[in-house]
Amino acid sequence: KLISTQPPPHPTTSHTTMAFGFAPAAQKKKKWTAQGRTGEKLSNKVVFDAKTWNSFVKGAPKMKVITVAKLSEQFGITGSLAKQAIRELADKGVARPVVHTSNMLIYVPVAPVEVEEKKGGAGKKGKKQK
């Protein structure tokens, strides 16, 4: 006779599986029920009114990153209107593209040169160079 080094096969009867803490898959499966979860319905604007346009012109150049989602959420406008607004900012030279694909528009504001020069030299204090 040949002696096998493998352990004997594990019995699959229900009383042994319950004893070891294993339950058959049919007993573990939970019944799925529809919860009826509905998200909040947004009523975003499809055209700019004077108030929204003024707040957009003031607020968008101050953002670190300008994306369609951020504009849509912050100013309450639709995504298509946000895309057109981003293009308008780029045409005026207020923003420059970082990523420009059909799926994603990521722009950053263009900082004026005068503002950068004032910030660079005034705030640094350190050791004098010899």
C-alpha cells in the first residue's frame, strides 16, 4: 500500500459545517430589497442672470482650480453652461488650461505679473548673505 501524506477529505454534511462555523452559501445569502433611495433634485440655472454672472466674474478667478463641477456646484449652473463660462474665461485671458480633453476641463487662473512681484520680495525675512 501507498501511504498518502495529504489529510483525509473534509466531510461536507450540514452538522459538521455548522460545528466548524461554516454555513452553506444558501443560508448566508441575504435577501435584496429595493430601498427607494433618491438623490436631491438640483434646479441649476441654464442661463446666466446679471447677479449670477457678476458673482461668477468675481469668484472664478479667485479659485485655485477651475473645473466644470466646481463652477456648477458653487454658482448653481448646469454643466454645459459651466463649460461655456470656462471657455469665456480662457478667451479673455483670465484662465489658462492645464488639462483639456473631451471629458475634463481643468483650468487655473492667470495671476497678474504685478501681484506676483509684490508678494515675492516683501514677505521674506532671513539671514543676510555675506
